[in-house]
Amino acid sequence: MSLNNINTPIREAEKTMNKFTKAIELAIIDPPDVQIGTTPHEVVFTENKLRLLHYSPVVKDPEAVPLILIFALINRPSILDLKPGRSVVEVLLNKGIDVYLIDWGAPGDEDNHLDLNHYVNRYIKQVIKKVKRISGSEKVSILGYCMGGTMSAIYTALHPEDVKNLILLTAGIDYKVEGTLSLWGDKENFDVDKFIDAFGNAPPEFLQSGFLFLKPVQNMISKYVNFYENIDNEAFVDNFLAMEKWLNDNIAVPGEVFREFIKYFYQENRLVENKLRINGELVELKNIKCPAMNLIAEHDHLVPPDSSIGFNDLISSKDKETIVFPSGHIGLSVSSKSLKGLWPEVADWLIKRSK
Amino acid sequence: MSNESSDHSEQYKKFYETWEKTMTEAMDIWRSNPLFNGEAHGGSDNAAHYKKFYETWEKSSSEIMEKWVNSPLFAANIGKAVEKSSELKKYFDDAVEKTLKNMRFPTKSDVDRLHASINNLEEKINDLTDKIEDLNQPGKATKK
């Protein structure tokens, strides 16, 4: 064997080792501090941990009817404004929409009593009141993401006079569908009372590990292998690090609202069965009469498409549309495909109905 | 009970069979690797082989794992584990709380109650601010 024959594999092994070390350092040991959620905004209202963000318009005369983004209670809302060029907020602003966002903040142990009624009839109601006052508009448009979508639908059913347009983004409505979370949350398998009575709030580590286990190989192995293979691609690395920052910045879910979500939706499917009462008032989806758009991710493993697809059949709106987009739960708000192919269309739909 | 255990053993069997199939496929690819056969060529050939091996392993492992976490057996077991750890945490927290109370120390519940009172006060201030703003808006003042 010639010296060259030995040197080549050694050099290759060294190169691979260096690449591997760099990947491990960047992804796990010492990830650089990446800024996410940086679109200029002002905090216009606070209550407890809640902050209402108003994004600075980028057009001279933004649309008169403001849009409020209502995020889930799990994870941070910065996924809707990940980084320049990867931001739903940015697309909406560029189209001339006046955008507000509810950042629920990180609940503390003292917030474990906050229930669905408090979120819907106190927080969302207060926010809408504030936005109406700032904008001078009689009504607002709402875009609810995931759990935030379920709460937006509930709010619109209870207070239809406030809502001009309703957009749901991967929102769970019918929970009696096949899905891993439905199976885990089933009454037979999960004693939510015992869990919340002991932990107070649903701890972020519990939620995070649950999500990791939904797709264990992809989340714990493939993701890092893919990162290693693309370590020399600067744009890929930037996006990966921004996503990792968002994914690892988990927050607790207040105990009472978690208990109610599991019981009322996963275990009893009350919303679809017309049995959900908030503060004694029956939530009837047929009370929703405003224009509605239902955005569904075709490959959603958290909220299966079947869980959202029937929403438009349950409401009375005449102007309604469903879009099933070929992406996953998170991809619907961060993939370049959806930011180019879906969100401009959503913005146009909204603008047409905001006059 | 016997029914339950036979269901479980059926699931374990399915899981094992799928795992065995996967590993056999992956090992077949590995065995056809020139390195394994002592016929090492250039680096790119080997890299391509590793990649193929990994992709086969990844695809089938994902399928097995997803089947596994989607099985009633997994859901029941993980539910039991959560239930037992909840019982343990509650027992421990209650013991700490009682001990601190007996020692006349403020407990976590006391601090939580204090925080919640501050939050209630903030809500009241926000309500009052709202009322003032309503009164200051000509033609929009409402009677309550």
C-alpha cells in the first residue's frame, strides 16, 4: 500500500472529526446567542405576565382593522417572528396590516389557578378592548395559533360583536380523532387531576419531553445528523440555531387551564359536542358568523388535520375558506414555502375583508 | 388480566419483529460495504455506503418508534409513570410544607398567595384605568 493510500483516509477522518466537533459545539455544547422576535414593536399593554405587542407599521396607511395574533400557551410566540426573512409578522406588515401579538409570558406557580374563563373572558377581552381603543376600530381580526386558535374560536363564539374576521392556524377543534396526543391524554391513560394537584402547573420539561417523544428518532437523532451534514451552509445553520432557541425556550402551562384543556377537549370533546360552558355560558360555534379562514398543516403531528378540518361546517359564516397546506405544524409558520406561498394569500384575504 | 397480558405480549412481539427486520436490512447494507469486505476504495464510496446504511436505519427506526409511542401499551405505561411521580411529588411537597409551617417559616404557598394578590391588584388598577379612559373619551362614557 502506498503512502498516498494511507494519507487519504487519514485526512478524510480528520476532516470529518473537525466537522463533527464543530457541529456538536454549535448545536449542543455552546450554541451562540441568536436573537429571535426582533421586528420593531412597542409593548402597549401588560397584565400579570401578559404583554401586548404592537408592531411598527411599515406602510404609510395600514389597514383600518387591526389583526391580533393569539398564540398557544405552550412555547413562545416568537415562532411567528423568528428572524428577518422568516417571519409571518413581517409578511403581514409588508402587506399593510396593523399587527398586534399577545405574548402570554412565562406563568409562575402563583398562576396555577388561571383557567380558560380567565384567558378568554379576561385576558383576550382586555386585549381586544385595548386594541380597539388604540386603533379606533369597532372590531378586530383575530388569528389564533394551535391552542390559541381554540381559544380564538371560543372567544368569537362568545363575543361575535368584537370580531371582524377569524383566522385559525392549526387549531384543535374536534379532539376525538386519531392522534398520539389524543391517545396519551385519554382518561384511561392520564389522570390529569392527580398530575396538576401535584405539580401546580404543567412543567415545561414535561411538555418538552412529550413533544420529543412524538417523533423520537427525528427529534433526537435525524435533526442533528442533518445539521452535521449542512454545517458549512451558513443560511441553514442560522435557521437551525434560531429554531433551536425557540424550541428550547419552553414555558409552563397554568395548571387549571391545562386541566381544562385535557378534560374538556381531549377527554370529553365538549366544544364539538356543544357542551362547553365558560363561566356558565354555553359556547356555540354556530354563533360565529364573521368571515373565517381555517389554515391546516397537512403533515401536522401535533394537531392532526382531522381535528381542524370540520370547523367550517360547525360555524354559520357564509364567507369561509379552508386551506390545507403541505407542511408540518411548525413549518406552516416558518418554512420558506409557506412564507412565500401561503401567507401573502392569507394577508390578501384579510385585507379584502378589512374595509 | 390474562387478556391484558396477552395483548401486551402481542405488541412486544410486533415491536421485536419490526426491529429485527430493520436491523437485518441495515446489516445487509453494511455487509455490502467495500470496507467490510476489505475492498476499500476512495472515500466518497465509503461515505455513500454509510449514508445509505444510516438512511435505511433512520427510516425504519422512525417507523418502529412511532408505532411504539402510538401504542396503547406505551400510553398506559407512561400514564402510570406520570401518575406515580405525581403521587411522590405531592407526598414530598406536603411534607416540606407541613415542616416549614410547624417551624413558623413562610412556605411556597404563602409566597404564591402573595404573588396572586399582587396580580389581582394589577387587574383592579387596569380596570380603573379603563374606566378613566372611557370617561375621558367624549361620547363613549358608559354607565355601569
